[in-house]
Amino acid sequence: MSNKKALLFINGVPPKHLPEFDDYELIACSDGAFHYLKQKNFPVGKLDFISGDFDSHTGNDDEIYEEKFIYTPDQEKTDFEKSLEIIKEKGLKKVHIYGGSGGEMDHFLGNLTVAFHFKDDLEITFFDEYSTYFFSPKKLVLENVKGKMISLYPFPIAESVATNGLNWSLNKEKLEITSRIGTRNFAVEDLVSIEFQEGDLVVFVEK
């Protein structure tokens, strides 16, 4: 599987500033995101595909970009999930997501759940105006983060969590969504290490 990156826009709150796209092997969006990309004058000709059931799509671009549309009408899956399936089939490993949070919080939580189901096959990182966030590997080192807020969010449980470089350290402790979480911590060192034994952990890193 390739280490090259994919860039995917989905239909959450649009990014205020579009990322540079020269480093991406593949660029795609859901049908709802296609609408805001046009408004932001994104060069939509660079999109490799636009996926969805097109219930969010508006405009008269069907004929211009028809070859880029991948119609995925399965109502049992979200447009985000269907887009990730296509990216996975194309053999890419790393995916950067914009538009995954903000606005309706059930949409944000749903996107986290979708990412959870793909975490063993894809390295998914979300970007918004406040932070980057992702499902952490069992051992993680963050660089150049001194002074930044770091939040650890169990999904739903992370066992034997140990950290180094955070203001409030954890020493092989259990985090659980219904009892104890690890949000609103901050880095006191440039390097922060995070380890855990079992379960799943979402890490948020302040921009």
C-alpha cells in the first residue's frame, strides 16, 4: 500500500483557508463539500473524484465535471464512509480530512465513528480551525508542541495510558469515556510521548 497522501473534503464547516494540495497524490470531496469548494474558488479541475448520493449537491456542473462524479447511493453509509472506501480501493494509506467538524455535533461524532472503522487500514488525520486530531497508534511521539493544548479522548476506553512531556502526566492509567478522560492538558516539552496498551485513543493537538 502506498504511503502517498490523499486529501478529502467533506460536508462539515468549510476550512477558512484551503490547504496546499501539491503534496497529495489524490484529491477528492463529497458532493456537499463540492459546493463550498466552488465558492472558495478551489481549482475543482484538480479533483480526482466527487462522491455521494448528490442530495447535497447544487449547481449546474454535472456536464462539466461528469467524469469525476462517482454516484454512491447507499443510504446505509455516509458520504464520508463511501469516499474512504474509494480511497482505500485506490491503494492510498494516509488521508487528510477537512470539513469533518464544526456545526452539528452529531455530524462530528458520526465522522469520528467512521474514522474508527477505518483506523486499521487508513491513517486518517482531521484538520479544523482549532486542532488536528486522529486515532493514535499504541506508541506516539509529537514534536514541536511545547505550549500547545493536547487532549486525550478514550474511544471508549484506553488502558494503561502513559505520557511524558505533558503538564499532567499519566502513569499507566485507565481512561474511559463515562468516567475519566484526558482533555485540556498541555505540553511542557517540545517532545510529547503517549503510550497505551489496549483500547482506542483520539489525540487532539492544538494548532
